[in-house]
Amino acid sequence: MYKNIFSASIALFFIGSLSFAQTWKTAIGQQAPKFEVTSKDGSKLTSDSLQGKIVLLNFFATWCPPCRQELPKVQSEVWNKFGDREDFELLVLAREENWDKLNPFIAQFKYTFPFYPDLNRAVFGLFAEDTIPRNVVLDRSGKIIYQEIGYEPKEFDEMVRLIQLHLDQPY
């Protein structure tokens, strides 16, 4: 009996792992889907306009505890380090949240990096169905070179090293 319970548990674990692993609609090495976001001042930013830059897309929500853990590191280890580079772009996309939620959140935590509302999951939905935070890094040609679900400090540090490595390469 215990053998059957153990076998069933193992099977459920692998099925659950497979469904978790399949939560990306995109794959590393694939060209990122085309998207457009609108900044607070109403200007549009398109994926095509990001060609030639290393791009970090960070998907979050103000209510998400792991997102709240990750965003201070986005500020200190990504934005403060790479934000002034012309060959880097950071898009922090608020899943299903608009400026009524973003403005007080930004003010409370004193973030200085760019935020973009992602109402109706217009951009998020191109990459995934569920689960935040998520990070996607695009190379200078718009190909996906990194994808991460959740917040884990070691993974985040690896992502920052990868961004630095690609920024250090001549274009």
C-alpha cells in the first residue's frame, strides 16, 4: 500500500512539475513577441524601438509578496547599475494595475525606475498565463536569453550577471 502511495506521489510531483515548467508561452532563443506599452506621460514604447538594447521585462503586481521582495533589488542591482546606459532598457510591468495603484506604490517605496501598466495582461499574456514575479531578458536583437519565474536571490544574481555580460559585449 505504501509503495502505491509513494508511486502516486512521485507521479503527481512530476505532473505538477511539468505543468509548472510549461507555464511559459515563449522559449529561450526565440524572438520576443511584439508588444507596446504606454508610459505615464502617454508616450508609446514598442518592442521594435528596443532593438540594439539589452532589455529586462519585469512582471509584477503591487499586492504580490515575492514581487515586493524583488523590486528593491531591481532598484539597487539593476536600475542603479545599468539605468543610465543607452543600450539598456528596463520595463517594470504592473499586471492588471493602473496608475491609481502604481502612483502610491512608487511613492511609498521611492522607486525611480520606469513602470508601465499592463492592463488586461496585454504584454504579460504574450509570455505567460499566470504566476508573478517573472523576468525576461532580451538581447540586442530582441531574442529571449533568460526567463525566470518567482523570486530567488541566487537566480536574480545570475540574471544580473547575464545582463552585465551582454552589456559588456560590443554590438
